[in-house]
Amino acid sequence: MLHLGFTLLLALALGASLGAAFPHDALKKSCSLSKYQFLVPHELKAVQKMKEQFEDIMLLSDRKCNTRLFHRKWNIAELSVPDRVMLVEAELDLATAMLMLPADPAFSKTRQQPLTFLTQAREDLRGCVATEAPSHQPSGKLRHWLQKLQMAKKTETTGCLEASAILHLFQMLNDLRCAALREQCT
């Protein structure tokens, strides 16, 4: 009986020391994007429906846009994993900001589910940047694209930024999937 008591006491002491060595919050702050490796069909349908409705709205407008923000000479798989995460975070930051703009009631309703999904993905990406690569410096390719994004935000109309973001949502979702696949994205 004494042996069993000693074993239990030793197990408790070991557990307490391991708990101090690995704070409980450290487990919560890990980066997991695995849920974005294969996107749920109903989320993709909601994005497709919103994109189609937006295209119909665009046909009725007189927007003249030259934004080529999403026409890149490189593929996301060429970037390092931290660069991929930073790229998609910036893309989704733009997309969510554009989807939060005032819109007619029908489009506001249609965009709600995609906006919720994209906002959650952006927050998950932000968590990854903060925990995995808080001091990561973007590569030249990514830095150039981020500068292009900042310039577009200053020079393009809100309507053109909105159109560019919404019309390229599936590219962003592919980029999100690549970031989630990490080294396996080719």
C-alpha cells in the first residue's frame, strides 16, 4: 500500500512539473489550419452563389477597373510556409473588408455566410502568424505583392477593390488551401 501511495505521489509531482514546463496556454496557441485543407462543399456553394450575384450586380454598374492585384507571375507554392500564411491573411483581410461594405439587402444576405467563413479563416491565419512566425520577414516576392496591395488600397476606388476581391475569392480559397497544406502544397 505504501508503494502505491508513493507511485501516486510521484505521478502527481511529475505531472505538476510537466505542467510548469509546458504552460496550459501553450497548447491553446498552436497553429492548425488543417480544416482548410479540404473546404466544405456548402461553404464553396455559398461563395459561388455570392460571386454570381455580385457578377450580376457588376453587369449593371459602370465600373471601369484596371486592378491586376491578383495577377501574379509566381505561384503561392513557390513561397515559404510563413509567406503563404502572410499572403492569405492579407488577401482575406482585403476580402472581408470589402464584404463588410454597405450593400443592397439581397447581396447583404447572400454574403453573410461567406463573410463569416472568411472572417474565421482570417482570424485563424492571424493566430498562426502570431504564434509561428511573429518576427518573420516576407520574401521579396511577397513583400512586392504586399506593397502592390497597399498601393492599390491608396489608388483604386473602393468599388474596384471590392470587385477585385470578390471576383478572385476562389483564388484566395486555393491560396488558403495551399497555406493549410503547408509543405505538402506543390
